[in-house]
Amino acid sequence: MTDEDDDRRGRPDGHRYDAPESDETRVSKEWVYGLLGLLVVALMVLIATGKVQIFPGG
């Protein structure tokens, strides 16, 4: 195998392989994304009901 073959299989950023993330990391990310989603929904509800004004003074 030549260096050319190695270069073609590599990714553009130079990394060849990303190890799979652990179950603990994956579950942690799921919780964070879930909480972030709930925060966004709560903010949207507050804006829709007029409790939080985007453009105050009108």
C-alpha cells in the first residue's frame, strides 16, 4: 500500500477514525438536548402569551 492510498482513505481534516462515544456520553447529550428543547418551547409559549416582549414599548 502506498501513501497515495492512505491519503485517499483519510478524511479532509486529517483524522482517519472517530471512536464511538460511550453510552454515558450519549445519554448525557440526550438529556442536555431535551432540556434545551423544553427551554425553547417554554420561551416560545411566554412570547406567544405576551409575558415576554420581543419589541418592548408599543
